[in-house]
Amino acid sequence: MEQDLLNFATQFGAAGLIAWMWLSERRHAATREAQLSEAHERLAQSRVALDSLLTVVADNTRALASLEATQRALLAAGAGRPREHAAPDERSAA
């Protein structure tokens, strides 16, 4: 590698070496930019998936809270009444 660089520098001089270094830096910068773009795209997709998940969790929480409130209301309404579907020995014990 050093021999190739030395041959390149002697053939094209300092200006050629500077141009080669600039082109190398640009190539690496383009690679870094592509990597950053890919990472940004993955983050954007993850954010959409996370938003969807949080929406589902919120909906499920709301549904469970509603179910709990309904069950509590049913229990409160039925607390003073005898159970109609109880077995005969359970009715006599109550």
C-alpha cells in the first residue's frame, strides 16, 4: 500500500495526492451518510411500530377498565339478591 501511495505521489505530485485524499474523504463521507440515512429510516419505522403498540395498550387498558367498572356495578346490583342459579344446597345454606 505504501509503495502504491509513493508511486502515485511521485507520478502526480502533491496536487494529485491532495486530490486523492479529498476523493477518499468524500467516498468515506458518502458511506457514513448512507449509514446515517439507514439508521434514521430504521428509527422512523421503530417509532411507527411503537406508536401502534402504545395505541393498542391504551385501547386495551380502556377496555379492561370498562369491564372492571361493569363487573363492579353488576356485583353491587346483585349483592342484595339471592343467587338464582345456585345449587339447591347452596340456597338453603345462604
